[in-house]
Amino acid sequence: MGRKSPECSRHVQRRIAAAVPGAQHRSLPGQTHMIKTKVLAPVLADYFVEAIACKSRS
């Protein structure tokens, strides 16, 4: 979720993340709800690398 998104949207996203087990909420500076790929890609990559690392430790 971009920090420039409307507060009502950010609130809903935080609530969804809190309700979904294992979910994370990230607020990306300078972005609206139409997050640019070059901003989102490294965040997703970090998330998946950590998820793989956690799974391999299990």
C-alpha cells in the first residue's frame, strides 16, 4: 500500500493484514494504491527470500 493512498484504503489494508495469519502490511513511501513495479519488486523479493529461508529452517 502506498503512503499516498487514501486513509480509508490504508486502514482496510491494515485490518486485512491483521486478520490473515502470517500476513504483513507494508506502507511504501511516495506511492499511491497504484504502486510502481520498480518499487514493489524489491519488497516482494525480500518477502519471498525470507519465506523460503523460514521454510528451510523448519
